[in-house]
Amino acid sequence: MDTSKIDGPVVYVGPNLPGLSRHAVFSGGMLPHVRAMLARSAALRELVVPLYKLNEARSEVARKGSLLNTCAETVTAEFNR
């Protein structure tokens, strides 16, 4: 998701990664190291959602085979090598 087009706070709904915790909320921009991580991974960008969609996104991450579930598995492989 293109976080620059989201009005309001966003939340990361993926797995804990080095330097990024599940359910981290960002309001007013991302930290530099998080921006670098997002630039590196399309799957990671999908796991950043508007805060008002948190419950829906958490359900999708838990649903095997869904887009967000697949993205969560991908970022685990990408960042935990």
C-alpha cells in the first residue's frame, strides 16, 4: 500500500521483524529505517494499513492463503535470513 496516500495514522500488521514490531503505529511519517525496509519489499508495503482497517487486516493476515497472509510469510523469509 502506498502510505503517502493515506490520511491519518497507519499500522503495520505483519510479523515482528528486526527493527519493526507487529502493530507499530505511525502518525506523521515513518522512521528512516522503516522507510528503507518499505522501499526494499513490496510485501512489507502491503502490510501497512490505515489504522481504521486494523481489525479487518488482522483477520486477513490470519486467514491462510489470503493476500496479507502470503505477504506476512514473504516478509518473514525476506527479513529473517
